[in-house]
Amino acid sequence: MNSLGVFARGVLMGAADVVPGVSGGTVAFITGIYGRLLGSIRAFDLHCLRLVLSGRIAEAWRHVDGGFLLALAAGILLSILSLARVITWLLEHHPVPLWAFFFGLILASALVLLRQVSTWTPPRVVALVVGTAFALGVGLAPRLGVEGGLLMVFFSGFLAICAMILPGISGSFILVLLGMYSTVLVAVRDFDLPVLAVLACGAGLGLLCFSRLLYWLLQRFEAATMATLTGFLFGSLVVVWPWKRVLTWYTGSDGTARAAQQWPVSPSEFHSITGMDPALFLCLGLMVVGFSLVWLVDRRWGQIGSVV
């Protein structure tokens, strides 16, 4: 695979990581680079450190598959910087159609992962149900009414990056649950270096720690792990459902009332509660578009086989 192909996959992963719909890990999985990505991350070990400290930089670069990571990171970074402003504006001005698009993305991603479990045994069904129930519980629970303190930014980066490399959980979805999605998007949009530096430190530590645990789980319990991740995706559909009613509110540090807990409702009930146009046909169309994008990526690059 040449650098341009890796870069293109990075662009797709970055786009996925910006929106709380399909995870970058899912894109890496269905485009055939997931195993190589996990291997490169795990290569940042003591042997790599010894090579660097002894001045054998070129050897360390080859050890971590540096060319691959550089091309992938460039694509991810370009995509995130390009899309952050657009997504921020859409969340402020057209949230319902945007969430409908996210719903289509995440539904298609769930079906892609569901296909990867070739044989369904009772334990794997239980894993699917548990994953779905957990995501439903978290998705319907009150959001954390936190503001963007640097400690919370670090913690958010740590958790979000863990989710981003999972084939099934969106890092942006984790930021939504933590109430940090808008904070991080604004920091990227405004290039807020202190916030971005703390976020990157949290993400780097999370990546180094979690990649090893994930590799171990996928090596020994691949089918059960994939079933659980698929359940997470199906359960998280409740979070990206476009029509919701607000059950509880909290007041932000700027004095603005913000939704702390929301519940999915029908488009007609949404209209009667909020007085807003549910834009039903537009939303359904955007769901189809989001679903089709994931289907096209899977059709173009999808593969059947082991994750690691």
C-alpha cells in the first residue's frame, strides 16, 4: 500500500473522528489497515525507547512503521482541521439534519461490524446485548455538566482516543457523553494551543495504554469483543437520534441553559414540544446519505478476516 493510499484512509478516519457517528477505528477496519495500525502503535515500547536513546533514529522509525503513521496522521489532521469549522456551524444552526446524517453513519457502521461475527453463539449474543444495554444506559443518562477545565480536557482526550481506535465506538461520541464535544470542536476551530496540547497529552497516554489492552482482547476474544463493540454501536443510536425532548437542564459557566438529559421522540412529538419543523424528509434523506457513505467505503475497501 503506497503513502497516498494510506493518506486517503487517514482523511476518511479524520472525517469519521470529527462526527459522533462512525469511528476512525471502524474506517481503519473496513479499509484494511486496522491490524497494521495497532501494530504500529504497540511498537512504541521499551525497545523503541532504547533505539532512540542510543541515537539509532532511523532504526526506531522503521520499528514503529513511521512512514505509515506519518501519512496516516497527515490525512487525519487535514480532515479534522478542515471539518471542525463546518461541523461547529452546523451544530449551531442545523442540528436536527446533522444528527440525522450521523444516525445513518452509525447504523451502517453497526451493520458492518455485525457482519464480522461469522458464528453467533450464546456468549456472543450475550456480549451483543450487554454492549447494547450499556450504551443505551449511558446514552439516556444525564450528560455531565462539565466545563472545559484542563483536567477534564486531559481526561476527555484519554477516553476519546481509546474510543477512536476501537472499531465501533466513536471518540466524538464519547465527547458528546462527557459534554465536551463543543468545547473540543471550538478549540480545534480556534486553534487554542493550550487546550489542544493538554488534549494531545491525554490522547497520547490513552493511545499507548489502551492499544495493548485492545490487542490482547482481540487476540484472545475477537468474536466476543466485536459483538460487544457492535452492541455499543446499536445502543448509541439513541444518542444520535435527531428528534429529542429535553428532560433536564444545567447552567453553563456563561449562564446559558444547556440540555443535561434528552429523550428520543417521534418527529411529530418533537414538533409539538419545540414548535420546530422536524424536516422529516430532509432528515430521512440525510440518513440514507450517511448510510450509503459507509456502505460505499465498505464496498470499496471492505474485507473479511481477522482484525489483528
